[in-house]
Amino acid sequence: MVSPSSTSDAVRTPSASLRGALAHPLPAGMRDLLPEQAEVQHALLAQVLESYSRYGYQRVTLPAFEYAEVLEQGLGAIDPNSIVRFVEPETGEVVALRPDMTPQVARLVATRLADAPSPQRLCYRGSVVRRRHERARHDQQTLQVGIELVGDERYQADLEVILATIEAVQASGLEKFVLDLGHGALAPSLLSGVEEETRSALIESLSLKDKAELAKRGKAAGVESSVLAALLGLIDLQGGGEVFEQAAKLLNGFDAARYLEELRTLHQALLEHGVKCDIVVDLAETKAVAYYTGPVFQILAEGPGQAVASGGRYDGLYGRFGAERPACGAGIQVDHLAWALGKASEKKKVAVLVVSEDFGRANSAAMELRSAGLTTAILNFSSQDRSSLLDYARYWRYSHVVLEPSGGKTAASDWELIEVSSEEEGKGRFSLDEVQQRLLPV
């Protein structure tokens, strides 16, 4: 049994002073992930990537930064205050940390995969950095997992991307969420005769569902009354399938009516597929990224206050890189997904701490447990009291302690098994084979 006489520095928990404010703060919007958070993130990544791979999406890896002109080619003019730029010493060119990975995939397809047959199913993961200016505090660096389906113009491609993304978030354990559908070309088509700067301001008001501001801006810009009335009417068109009939009357005579039919076809296909979530049609929904030209979607859940996943169709993007191709895709925000999952993402796992005075015996036992598939670490001690030993195990999130009583050699069956959360000791002593039987899933 462990002696209560002293406590080793090896098992002391961090002092209050070390848990205080960081002596070296991080740049704004950046953060560290401690072991528990990092494990949750890793598990979510693995689940999402595996789910996407079952749809045939193959992984590519993209650089963390690109020449700024490449990103602007895909995203259009970028507010200098919204991205992190710096000068590449070797060339003197301006490069930027990526705020979006889709233009990178477009660049890759237009160059390295220019001769690859279509459709191309690509999957990526990586961090993006976006400088945010909202009052609410947000991380500027976020981790994404995304897919791109390139070279397929059919609505079935949009359907596949949405279904694959729904299944990916469900694979992570998310059960309650809403699929929000819109169309990236509907509102812009109503404003096709308005200059770009004015159109952007009007679409911003539409996305905020601010009728007063939309009406004010529209009148100031001289937008035709029929067009302005249609835009204002879109704000109220949110709901189920009944929205399409109401919208058809509102948009009668406008070219935007054909985009409404595209969205109706996709909505019907989703219903026929029997997706297990609520579907909301929101015709005033516009994406912040200007390259969307077709149906767009978001997956919304309680918690993060922002979309867990989003995507849509962008048939014009690849042409900017000299490789005309229809395309659609989606991105899952892993941090938002973890937030939406909450405690459900913090799955308990079996992790064993082998404790012995003799390193050789501890190492031999740990090797045997690892070979059986158990996560196992060693703590070598001379004399520890039980409470400090359990404090150590609890801090580093070991589920069980396998303890060799102090005071000399032990028989093969002389290991004590302690469950850390309850501090419950096993009845009697166990061989390592018996420990494995108790801890491994049936």
C-alpha cells in the first residue's frame, strides 16, 4: 500500500500562481489547446474525415499562406484589415494567411490537377485566420474540414455535398440541428443593374433582415420600386416548403424566379431522401463570401451562435483561375462543432497509470497493457500518499491506477486496481490479464 509519509514533486498539482494569468500573452484571437481540448478536437477531426472519405472524398494538404493576389483572385477584393499579410523575404511579394481554403483548392485544381478527369472529390483540413471586428469576441484562427466536388453541374452534386456534411456532423454525435437553405444568386440577380458597391450594401442589409435600412439604402440608390419591394418581401420568406409558393408570386416576372426553382428542386430532393433534421428555407439568407452562385446552406445548432457547417455552389470561381468548372462544396467549423456538442464531445476513455517503485516492473506491465490496446503511462515513486497519487491521476485524466504495493517484489497477481473517479479499489488483487479483462470493452 502507498505510504502516507511524503509527497513527491512528480505528483504535485500546479500551484495557483502557475494557473494565473499568462506571463506571455498570445496574439489577439489565438489560443492554446490543452490536452483535453486537443483530444476532443482530434477525435472530431477523425470522425468527420472518416465520414467524408466514405463518400469518396480524397484528402489534399494546402499551405498555410498564399500569395495575396491568389486569394484575391478567388475572393475578390479583400479588406486589408480582414487578413494577416506580410512580405515574403525571398521575392518581396505580399503573402497572406489564408482566410478561406476554397480558392486554394481552385488554384490546385487549375494547376496540379488540370488534367484530372471530372468529377473530382477533394477533402481538406486546416486552420484559417480571419481578423474579426465584431464586438463579440471570436477566435481568429479556426480549424476547418471541408470538401469540394468539382466538375458536376447537376443538382445531385449539391445534394451529395449536403448529405455528406449532414452525415459528417452526425458521425461526431450531433443530433439536434437545423439545415438552413438559401440561394447565392437570387438577391444579386434582382440587383443586377445596380453598381457593385451599392449592391453589396443592399445585400448586407438583406442578410441582416433590416427592412428599414434596406428600404432607406434602396431609395437612396434609386432602386426601382418593384425590385425594392421584392427584396423587402424576401425577408419575410422563411419557413418550410410553403415558402416557394409565396416566393413564386413575389418573384413573378423576375429572372430570379429560375433560381427559386433550382432551390425548390434541391429542397424536394432532400425531403425525398428523408434527412433527419429540420429544414428551413430562408430566401433572405446570403453568404458572406461573394463567390456563391447557386444554392447555399448552413447547419445551425445551439451553442456557438455561428454556423457549425456551411457551403454551396460556386460555378464561377474556377474560371477566375483559367479552369472553367462547375463546383460546390462545404466546410465544417470544428471548434463550433465541439461547442455545439458540449459535454457529449468529452467522451471518457480508459487511460491507465501504472505505479511501482521499480521502473523495470512498471515498464514491463505498461508494455503488456499497451499491447492489449490500453493507453498506459508509468509513474515511478519511492513513497507517495494515496491522495496525492490520485490527484496526479485526476489532473492528467487517467481513468485507472494499477498500483504495485511498496515493499519488495510482488507476485504476478499482486496489482491493485483503482478507479480514479470514484477512488474505488478492486476486491483483492489482480493479474495484468485480469486488469485487461476489466478495462477493455467487451
